[in-house]
Amino acid sequence: MTDMRINGDRLWAALMELAKIGATAKGGVKRLALTDLDKQGRDLVVGWGREAGMSITIDQIGNVFMRRDGANNALPPVMTGSHIDTQPTGGKFDGNYGVLAGLEVVRTLNDLNIQTEAPIEVAFWTNEEGSRFVPVMMGSGVFCGAFSLETAYAAKDTDGKTVGEELERIGYKGDQVPGQHPIGAYFETHIEQGPVLEDADKVIGVVPAVMGLSWYDCVVTGMEAHAGPTPMGLRRDALQVSTLIMQEVVAIANRYPPYGRGTVGMVQVFPNSRNVIPGEVKFSIDLRNVNDELLNTMHGELLAFLDQARSDTGLTIALERVSYYPPCPFHPDCVNAVRSATAKLGYSTMDVVSGAGHDAIYAARLAPSGMIFVPCKDGISHNEIEDAKPEHLEAGCNVLLHAMLERAGRVAS
């Protein structure tokens, strides 16, 4: 049935209803993980799942799995999902769209009385954003074994409250051991969170991979001195050397298009006084690319530049890699299922490699996985003014419906 479509008005209404929980004055949402507002959001979505005839399972890190049975429940489920926690100044669609698109797929299958061979499941994962507790993508990370349940439970917010305590308090500390929940395939539908689709005037982004990233802290140490009496040639100016490194970060990224990324987003200057030559500068470096070979090449070029800068300037330059996420290619079968559904439905499309992290990265360690992107206005996300067109959200959900049906199989009526 190539003409099979979801109910776009119902999807939009669900998104707007969920967005009321934690609504902000600027039109966004503040619903931090494991707060009372997160509990309200979870309760609402779980209630909708039960109304759609789904059974509910909650694991020990609070991941929620809503299941629609298939004809053969011995088969691992075809799963979709995302998260419903938000940034402190979050929007209505980041994460929430992926969860409610999955719910709308189930509602549509119910409307059309379609039975799938494999079960269909909708998941929402705990603390994807990492705004209140670190690490980010906590629920899916524990689920796939990237870090332990004990580590996650011990994580504290700024008030000293732990994940374990807060899960217990809001009633979402389940019984199932994370990772013991089977997945046959996983799809995640998401706003792009970038400007590429809108700029190209395309409706659907087929996501073949998520970029890997290397995060560093760099410290350049010189000597603070008076800005007046100290001649230019006798200065040990940590900031001027730092700016050369910062420019090289961007130059490295530009040497490896189209997916090279290089960003310095945080800078601390000491003593940060108008008439003192800076003696120490600390700054972040963020390098990204689509495969390990390119990312390792960029890493090597950064190290080589720092070695040369030390030699040329005599300043101390320390670099520490503080985080590394390898690139995540998605499974060809799931990518092709998205591509096939998009072609069947006649939407304009292009491939978009994700520059942001998603729960699908961790799901991909356990099962064939893929992602579907739709445009967001001006590429803005993690912002209260985040916005997306209803027709684009509907299109992405239609693609999700057909891709999931291809994987789950349809029982002949």
C-alpha cells in the first residue's frame, strides 16, 4: 500500500500536548531528565501507549519500551524511539518528535487493522540530553553497555541529587536489566538540528552515518606582563599563540570536506585584564568527521601543529583528549529501507550525515539501525524557538511507517 499515510493532524496535536508540560514563555520546553515535569511527560506518553493497546516495560535505568504485539512474538521487535527530556532552553521537537512519530505509526496500524509479523516497539530513553546529569545519552548508553548502571546511578546534578534516587522518586526505576530487551532493528526519526535540508529545499534526510568526534582541552602557558612596558618581541603572549591554534583547528576541518568540522567553543583567558599580557589560556577543541581514518588524520595534524608551535614559540602547550565517540555508520538494510520508503512516497530527499549524537548510535551497537531527518527552521535546535513544519513532520513519520513495515513484515489480510 504505497498510499498508506499517518494522521498528520493527530501527530501534531500530540506534539503540542506534550509541549505543554514544561512550556516556557518563549514557546519552548524545559523538561529536564528525572524531574517532576519529566515524570508528567512520561506518564502522558505511557498513557497514550496503553490507550493504543501497547504493553509497557521499564528497565532499571528508566528506559521505557511500549510494545505492539506481532503475529510472531518470538521475533525481536522492530523498534523506534528517541527521548522526551529537553535542554533547559529546549524546543518542542528535539527527541519528542521521534517518540511521538513512533506512537503515531502504531495508531495508524491500529486504524488500518494491519498486523505485523514482528512486534513493533516505541522506546524513550532516559537522559539523552545530559543537561541535568552526565554522561549524555545515558539510558541508551547503559542499555548497550557503554557504561555501567552503577556509574549512571551515581551521577549527580548540581544539587547533589543522584540518578538512582531520582528514578526511584518519580517511579521509573524498573525491574528489567538494561540490555536484556531484544531489538531486531531500530529507527529514529528526528529534526535535523542543522540547516542542510532547509538550505537544499529537501523534505527527507536519509542518514547513512553519524559523525565521530574528538574533544580536547588545550592549555597554553606563557607569562603575564604589563601591556605597556613589555616590547612586542619580548612577550610570551599565551593568547596570541592560542589564536594561531584556534585558526588551525578551522583550517584542519576545511582540509577534509564535506564532513570535516572544527570548533573552538569555550575560551578562558588568565588573568583576563585589559592591560596585562595573557599568561595562560584554556580552550576547548572539537574535531569531527564521518569516518575513523579522516578523524585520526585530523587528530594527527593537530598534534603536529602543536609540536611546531611549541618549537617556534617556546611556550608550554598541553593537550588532553577528554572525549571520543567513534563515527557510527548505520546498517545498509535500514538505510535502504528509509531510502526505499522515501522513493515510494515521492518525497524529495538527500543524504545527510548527522553531526549531533543520538540514541541510535548506541542502538546501532546491538541491532541494525537507521535514522530519518526532517528540516527544522533555520537549522536551529537546543533553543526555545526551535520549529518545524507540520507537513515535514508528517512526511518523516510516513517514511518511518513504511520503513518499519518493511523490516517488521506485514501479515496478509
